[in-house]
Amino acid sequence: MIDTMFVGLSGLRTFQKGLSNIGNNVANLNTPGFKRTSLQFTDMMYQYDMQGGNGGQHGVGVKIGSTVTDFSSGELQSSANPLDVSVDGAGFLVSKNGNQIHYSRVGQFELDLDGALISRQDKSRIQMLGPNKTLQDFSLGALRSQAAKTTTTIKFADNLSTGATNSSVETTVFDKDGVARQLKISFTSTGSATPRSWKVEVQDKVSLSTLGSGEIRFDPDGSPSFGYNQMSIRLSTPSSGGSVVKLFFGEPGSISDTTSLSGGTSSTIRVASQDGYASGALTRLTFDQDGKAQISYSNGQTTTAGRLALAWFAQPDQQLERIGSGYYRAHPGQAAEYGAAGSGVFGKVAAGKVELSNVELSSEFSDMMITQRGYQAASQLISAANEMMQQALQMKGGR
């Protein structure tokens, strides 16, 4: 009967731990990236005896065999922080804390004062892929700002009507000092002297000075003529000798850019593009589905930086151990396979989203009821063994 009480006690202990595990799952219902765990029960060693020449086995209770982590994906929820990312697949985000490499499904990031991408949980440095799939700290460095770019080419489009006598367009360009300059470009028909020819004059709208002039011509089919499809002007600056800007009206023989066709007394010519811009500061950082950083600047320009590193484990429940805050580390002797999102088994990156816990309340409540019944049964077992022991003692005492 003493053995029976110890068997019941082992049941109480394991069911208590089981209930504690369920409580931990429920408590982390709203913890981003949390992965639920379950306890595996196993029977304990058996005792052997000999009765009438036959071997007998008597169980001595139950114990916790192992803790299994469910690494199935949680639901992806939109986040107000553009730096938040989730992995839509089997990969893990990689960070470095000191000399320790950590793995996580929690992609809640921020930039530190040095422009490094770090975790909001433990301030560990997020890793990106370097040459030959090596790991490097993800840092923007000089990409936090963008220097101004001098305008070198202005491209035009649409039609200079043969029925019009003049037309003009305005545009903003950037000189060698990065200063925005407002230009007015006027077109005056000189078709009376040379068919389908135009005088072009470029004026600074602020100083009202003429920066340059030239002539463009068109062929009978309305396309720019060879040798007359472009011209250049110089933008002078106080600090330097200035810069040369090319006005480009299209390839000779092509009508895909600027044309000179009949269109009444008004023209539709416009500036299609100019390749300069002012200096800009970082306004937004986010990631595409391949994990590449997409940077936006206050001057309207964008650029692409590094690529997030992802890790993959064939058996994460056996190769990883929890260290808290949604992070894991590899067991000794276990190595991750590194790669990029959008390739192989790593999955894709979902920007502006946070992965929620994969805990399901209905399943946890069902397990809780079963655990509670098991605990009650083990308690009843101890009570029954205790009563039997008392009866035996009373029988012995009555002799």
C-alpha cells in the first residue's frame, strides 16, 4: 500500500507540472512569436518479483519524459511599425548578442543611434547575409542620409505642334551645390526659315538670366532630326565652375519622346524627367518579401540595402532550446543552415506584420480538464491506499 501511495504521488506531481505547462501556454496567448509546449508523460521503471515460479512486474508510477515545442506558425497580424517583420515559412530570424547567435520568430526591430538594426526585446543585433552566406550586423551606416545629385539630363516628351508659334515649360533642377534651381524653357518656332525647327532658350526664373539657347529640328515624320535632338546649358554656382545639363528630346527617327506634328495652335510638350535630386534624410525603412531593405528618403528617392539572414533547422524541437523573450539557441553540436527569404525552405518575409502566439485556447482548456481529472484520480488513489493502510493497522491492533 505504501507503493500505491508513491504511485499516486508520482501522478500528482506530473499532473501538477502538466497544469503548470498549460498555464504557461495560456499566459503567453498574446505573446508575439510564442510557441506552445506540451509535456510527454512516460511510465517509470518496474519492480520484479517471483511468485510461484512466475515473474511479476509492478509499475512504480509516472514521470515527465520530455517537453515538446510546437513550432507551427502563428497568425500574422498587421503592425503599425514598418520595421516589424514576420517569417511566412519555416525560417528563423537571426540576431547576435555579444558572441552568442540567437534565433527567433519575433521580428520587432528598431534602429539604434549608430544606424544598426536591433531587436526591441534584448537589443541584440539583427544579422544580414554577407558573402558566401556569412553573417553580418545589419547596419545602415551612411545610408541614413542621401547626398544631393546634380542634374545632368532633362528629358522631354509629347508634341511641339507645327501650328503653334511658341510654347514653354518649367522644371526644377539641382546644381552642383545641391541647390534647387527653377528653370523656364521656351520654344519659339523658326519654321519660316527652316521647316520644323525651333529655337530653345533656357532662363533662370529667379535671376531672370539666360543660361543658354540652341536649336532643335524635326524630320517630316515628326521625329527629332539627327544632330538636332539635344543641346546643353551650364548651371553656374558660386562655389564652383558649375555643371553641364543636357536637354534631350529623343532619339532620331523615334516618335516615342518629343515630336513635332500638327496639333492646332497649342503644344503639349512637357518635361518627362530630370535625374537630379536634393539631399534627403531617412524617412522609412521596410523590407520586401525577399528580406531586402527598402529605404525611402525625404527627397522622394528610394534605395535597396542589405538582406535579412534566415536560419533553418530540420528538427527545431530537438536542435533548439529556449532562452526567453522569444529567442532560442542551438544545442551544442547543432548548426543552422543560413539563407535568404524567398529561396528553398526558408519562407518569405512579411513586412509590417507580427507573428502571434500559436496557442489555441480550446485545445488548452481540453487538456486542462483532462489534467484536472487525472489529478483528482491520483488524489483518490492516495486516499484509498491510506484507508486500506488504516484498516490493516486497526486489524493488527485488535489482536
